Amino acid sequence: MAVELSWQEKDRIILTTYSGHVTPDELTRTIETIIGHVDKAAARLDVIVDWRETTEYPLFADFMFPGLKLIRMPRMGWLVLVGESSTLKLWVDLFANISDFRYKIVSTPQDAVDFLHTVIS
């Protein structure tokens, strides 16, 4: 798997792009890195996750606890997921049933940025 983690907008929006086979360890390490950024953030931090090039996902149980920690953080803003799939929708629904958080699923990274600019402006 390849994962790219970068700033879409410095100290405001993180962009994470996954491709290929995503393992539980790779996903957990990425979530922990994002948790570190959110923990140090002076203001709310939004996260865009692009799943369009992913071929295989880990099981929900493999990343549930770090994922819950992230979405429950006080400075965690919107989680915007790029790429619609039944697996992705299942994950979001499971997290939404466990904890209340702000999320949206969009088709492209530009749609994600445009959406965030409407809710954070």
C-alpha cells in the first residue's frame, strides 16, 4: 500500500491518500499521525481521506479504537471521505452509530476542499 499524508492547507486541512492494499498497521499508523496533528492544533483541524485508489481495506475492528479516539478529539473538525464504496459507507455508518462526528462523502478531492471552504469560511 502507498499512503501519502500532506497538508492541503497548512495547520487547517490534512489530505491523506491511500492506494492499493491497506493493512491494519498502515491505517492505524496514519490515524495516529493525524491524532498527533489534531492534538497539537491550535484550532479545529479537518481531514480529507481519498480512498479512490484503494483495492483492499482492513476490517473495522482493526482500527476502531484509534479511529474513535480521532473523531472524539475536541479539535477534530470535519472528516471528508473521497470515493464512494459500500465498504466505506459501512465504516462511516458504524462510526456514526458509536459516536457523533461531522463527516461527508464526496466524489473528488476538489469537492472535499470546496465543501470544507463552505463550512469553515
